[in-house]
Amino acid sequence: ALVKGSLTNEALLAPVAAPDSGLRTERRLSHAVFLDLPGRASGLLLADALLNVAPNLAAKRDILRNTVDLALALGFAAPAVALLAAADVESPASPSTRDAVALKLMAAQGQFAGASVDGPMTPDSALSVVAARANGVGSEMAGRADVLLAPSMEAAIMVLRTLTGLTGGLAAGLVLGARVPVVAPARTDPMEVRMASCVLASVVV
């Protein structure tokens, strides 16, 4: 694994993504956070709150593949993936809902082996059975998501900061998509988060 010290993310990851580095794969680099939240029996994965600002459909496919691989490595059996959007149904006014429908079709074609994928789904529908019922969401995974795929980095950051801010939970992440996992903590991350991220990298390896 690679572990960031005093470098910036750009200084660390640009060489990793270079064609001649030996670390690049056919997938784009993405980031996933493992959330350990008080009151929740199991962990939760969220992508991508660090690298991909406004991913298109192809980028979201790679982000989802990377995150599903992480979920499987961490022991999630058939991880349930919720494709987050601003609405629980496809809407012409919301590109994120259309991308969610397209990703769900890819899943039905077997492109995300080992995972169950559904969406579009609002964050409350993905995390709360009660909210899902109130919203009229009939998906079996509603309220039981193991993985949240946000439509943009901005949305992912909002979900991440809301969940950790309300619960005081731990959030540790990895950069995925290279031949080795990359630990890229923020400068303000405490030692507990840095250690947890290294543990994640060790498990993946």
C-alpha cells in the first residue's frame, strides 16, 4: 500500500495514475469511506467524497466497481448498493436519477458481480426502513444499504459530514482503482482515522 505523509493528494496520486507507473489499472481512481456509526450494527461505505467531482456515467461505473470490490474484501456478503439521488424515481429534471437507472441496468447485466444494486434512492430511503415506506419505496434493500454511491463529490461530502457530525462516528477511507490501495488522510484527520485507514488497506491487500 501507499500511505500519504506530507504530500498533497495531487502530488501523491498523479504519479500513481501515470501510464508508466506500473500502478495504474484500466479503472479510474476513486475514493471510498468506511463509516463506523454509533447505533448502526454494521459499517457503511460511501463513495466518492474526495476525487471525482462530477463523475459521468462511465466514471460512476468505475467508482461503483471499486467500491463493491472493497465491500467484498471487507466481508460484506452480497453488499446492498443504494444509488443516491435527489428523488426516489427517475426524473427528467434530475440527471442523477437517470444515471442511477442506467447503473441499475448495468447491475442487472452482471457488471457488478457480488452486489445488489438499486436506485435512484434518497439518502433517507437508503438508510431508514421507516423513511423508505413513507416515501413509497418498495425496494427490498431500502433502509438496509451497505454502500452509498453519491451522484457527485459535493453530495458525498454533505452525506459524510452530516452522518459523522450527527453521530460522532469514525470515517476512514482509501483510494481505490490502482494496483495497491492508497491511504490519503486529510491533514486534520486524527491518528485514530489514519490507523483505521491503514487497517482497511491491510485487509484489502
